[in-house]
Amino acid sequence: MKIRKGDEVIVLAGKDKGATGKVLRTIPREERVVVEGVNLITKNIKADAQRAGKESGRVTVEAPLHVSNVAIVEDGKPVRVGYRIDENEDGTTTKVRVSRRSGKEI
């Protein structure tokens, strides 16, 4: 997956199309991401001893989105992600993510 936790993304499809937010969590096995303030659902949470002090009742939480429905944002526009291998001065190489639009490192 080319999208990581902490990336600023825009939603490309679905009920929240056009919304932007920060990636809170990635689920690589299911190819899904959870974006802050996007795809909100209401869950009914029971109060019990294990959840003492936590919220109960009707709680609004972010549901996961498929990674194909989001893209990284650069200057307010969605960009694709590529990779470039940089060589360090000590001879080692590092793989870095770059924007396909501008070539800048993400």
C-alpha cells in the first residue's frame, strides 16, 4: 500500500467524495484506511465494567474506506505515488515515496 498513517488524503469516490483528512490507521491486509472525519457511522456501544470511564450509548466513529477510493493530496489536488531510489553519500540506498505530478518527495 502506498498510503501510510499520517498522510493527508482526499476521497475520490463515495458519499464523502471531495473530503480531505488525515489517515488515522491503515489496514494493509484488507487494503483499507481510516480517515479522520470521513465515512462517519453511528455505533451503539454498551456500558460495562471493562469500558468504565469510556463513552457508551450512540457513538459516531470513522469507518474504513478502500485504499483505491483515496489519494494523497498535493496543493489541494490528488496525486499518484511513485518510488525513487536515492543513493546516500556512504554508498547505501534508500527507497523514498515521490509525487508523480511534481516529482517531490512525500
